[in-house]
Amino acid sequence: MKCAAGHEATAYRVPHPLFAAEVDLHRCDRCRREYAIGRDGVGRWLRRAGFCDGCDAPTWHFVTHPTAGHDILLWPTPTTRFAYILTPDGPGHDIYRDYCPACCPAIGAPPRRIIAEIDGVPIATAVCIDHLTPHTKYAHLYSGQYGAWLDRWLDDHLHVDAETHARLLAQWTEDRTPALEETSAALMEPADG
């Protein structure tokens, strides 16, 4: 079996999250992606949390769990853009997807995507209707309370080494600066009325 890029892919089965059945998936180690085969026999990339929907670049900061080995999302990078995608199925299928600045679709345009559909809906019928910055959508992840929690959690729960701890907190502080500037600017604007 080959992946969408033409590389050899390894097939494996996983339990379906809702039904008492198994699902066939394929993994390409060169692309570092997993994909499923649709009913039409076409391979579709599976969306990866914390990565751009267009090019698969990281859009969030991660920390690797020291014992389990999986990545944990911490906060989005300040350049990430969240595009609100309206699909013809109406409410319930309207979704925010994260993109890097280069892949973020313009308002009124269909989303740029590695695969041809979003949640089973062809992207030709979907359209971007709004953008949010990470500091707007996830303002709580840039608050002082989150910073204090992150500081303790990295030590008390994950037991990361001192270098990783310092690097993550320094990155969080640097990423937080645009949020503080946006908040200060909003507070300085005169109130209507």
C-alpha cells in the first residue's frame, strides 16, 4: 500500500471509538502521517491536532510526556490563525481549523487542505467566513493564571528537566507578549457613548 505521496505505508487495525469494530489505517513513516481509506477507495489524511490543516506545520507548542511518550498540546504559536469554516451541512458542521499564516484561507475562499474533504464534506463546498488569532480564541492560555499553573504542572506532574522547564516558560512568556499588547490597546480605546 502506498500513501498519497507515493511512499510505502504500513497497514494496521485500531478499535473504532464508537462501534464494536476495527478500522483499517495506514501509516507512512516518511510523511509521518496516518490515513484511512474511504468507501471510494481513496486514502484521506487524518487531521493531526496542533498542526496546520494546509501543510502540516506545527501550530501549537508541545511537551512530550516523559513516561507515556506522547505529545501534549500546551498553547498555540502566536502566528497560528484559526479559520472558521462554514460547510453546507449548517450548524454542527461549522468548524474552526488551525492554519499557519501561509496556508490560512482568505475570507470567502475554500480552505486549503491536504485532503479533499473536511469531516466528509468536500472542501469545494466549504468556505472560510472568519479568522481568529490564538490570543483571541485561547486568551486563557496566555493569562498569568495559566502561566502559574504551567510552571507547577511541568514540575509536579510531568517532572520535566530544568532545561525543558525553563525553555517552555521562556517561550510561553515570549508568545504571551502580543496578547498583552492587544489587551493594553483595547483598554486604551475610548468607550462609545
